[in-house]
Amino acid sequence: MLRLIRTTGPIVTILAALSIAQAAEVKIGTLYPITGGGAIYGSPAMIGHRMAIDELNSQGGILGMQVVSVERDTKLNPATAAAAAKEMITKDGVNVIIGGLSSAVGLAISEVAKQEKVIYIATIPKTIQMTTNRRHDYVFRTASHTDFEGDAIAQIAKQLGAQKICDIQLDYAYGHDLADGIERGLKRHLPDAKKVLDLRPKLRATDYNVFITQIMGAGCDVVTSGLWGPHFVDFAKQASPFGLFQQIKYITGGEIGSQEIAGAMGEDYPDNVWANSYELWYHHSTQEHKNFQEALAKRLDTIETPMWPVLALIGVRMYGAAAEKAGSLDAASISDALKGMSIDTPVGPRTIDPETHQADTGQFWGPMVKKEGVPYRVMDPITYIPAKIIE
């Protein structure tokens, strides 16, 4: 018996030490697409995420513990994202999941978070379902959502005097929900406008010629859309030779006003596009934004910085602030702390609604125009449309 005690004593001591060591850090699980078509957004988002981790650790971490990032590539695939989220929770022991890009991926991650009772903060997915019929205690969103975006598009359509509207959206949750949001927005702001065409290309589509032909023949004066990233790039390059953008005004969500798209397309970016962006490197709305931009520009060695880093940074900040408020890493306690949570960000204050779990995140909107000496389009004038739907 004495021999058994002497043998197990050191083992117990070692296990206790390991337990303390493991508890001395906070693990943030991070899910963005960093390969494939989604990487144009996911890779910049990962940069902002790492900036936020560094920021937290420079301030003493969370609850006095260092913060580490456990990172996976979603490949813009819901099944891949769900499997990665499950593995990070059950094997890596992450305390929270942050990220996502497409709405389908966001909903898949959210379901895993619900099953495992782990907080998920959606920094990019915008489907309204996440904060309505598929909301649960562990999901929160710091991005905007499709009802806000649809209402903003309808407001711009009214400004442009739209009469006949063609709508083209990707055939998945974000596209369907944005189309519904635009429809509701048009009823509020432009009830006399007529929808003459609804088009739904598949996610990851590359050939848009059949849709372009239909738009050109429909007699619409405005196109509303949510084609994002490579989808917009392919559509625009294929539509421009037909003169679509000379004949028809194009109002689009999907953050096509961001430097990721405008800078990459350069002179190929078409005329008559009204777009949105969460952040613009050349528009300093606050001193904190200027400071953030200087830090980001230094990290990337360019002043023409991408937009997505700020979204990832906000998600990490929100979790850190909620954990400090809760005084615990317990998911249920952090869920309570996130309800009504307010933080400062480089693009202004953000508060999460305690009922919907949705942050009051508006966006910058405006026409994308040419400027002398600038090899890419910029937004001018810039209008901030707040996250508020006016009935």
C-alpha cells in the first residue's frame, strides 16, 4: 500500500501541474477560408484575428491568461467547417469559436456550437436566420445581416429613381435572405418599383453569360445583387463587354467596395456600381481607426489595406471583453455577458442586442468612382448607413 502511494504521488503531482498549465491559457478557435475562392476574404481576416490576439496578450491576456489561436481552414465548405469546429472543441479544447465567411458555413458552425455548448461569434456570415429562427444561447454576431443590407440597397435604389429592378443572388442562405431583405426594403422605400427578374446562380459559379443575357433583355434600369468576391469579379468581367454597366445601374452588397476587390480589379472595375464596405483604409472616421490603419499598414507593408481584418479583430475583442465581464471562461456566463455587451472598435462602438444576439453594425455605402492618378476605384461620396431599419 505504501509502495502504491509512493508510486502514484508523483503522477498525481504531474497531472495537477499539467492541469494548471492547461488552464493558464485561453484557446480561441478560428475558422476562415484561407485557400480557394474564399481566401480573398479569409486570409485578410486571419491577419486581423492575429492582430487582436497580439493586442490582448500585450494587455495581459484574458483574465490574466495568455491567449492562443487554434486555426483551421474552412475551404468555404460547410461540412469541412463543422468537422473542424467539432475537432477544435473536443480535441483542442478551445473556449470559443470565432469566424466563418459564407452564411452556409456560419450556420454549420453555429449548429456545432449549439450541440457542444460553446460560444460562437460570427464575424462575417450575414444570413438573418442566425439571429432569428436559428438563434440559440451560444451564437452571437458582430457582422451586419441581410435585413440591414437589403434595406440599405433599397434606400439607394430609391435615390437612383429605380423603376424596374433585376435581382441576381447566389443560390444559398445569404443570397436568398438578402433577396428577401431587399424585397422588404423596397416595400418600405420604393413601393412603386417593379421586380422584373430574379436570378440565382450557384455558389462558386464562374460562367454568368446566360444570366447577363437575361438581364440585358429584361428592360431593368437597376440591378440589385449580393455577388461577392470572385463571383462579382467574374460577373463584371463577363458583363462589361456587353455594355451592361453603361446601360444599367448596379447596387450590390457583399462588400464589393472593399480594397480586396477594388484594388485587385483595378481598371477592370466597372462603371455605375454602388457598393458597400465595413471599413475603408482611406476614410478615417475615428482616431482609433487611424491608429488601427497605421498598425495594419505596418504589418502588411502597404497603406492600401484590406477591409476584412477589422471584422476579425472586433470578434476577438468582443469575446475578450465578455470574458472579463463574466470573470470566467464558462460559456453560459459569457453568453450572459455578451447580451448587451458594448465595446469600442476602429469603426465606432458596437453593442450586441440582448434579444437577437446581433451587433448594431452598419456599413459604408457609395458609388465606386475613378480618381486621377489612382489605379483602382474608390468610394466617393461615402455615406454611413446605420444598422437601423426605418419603417
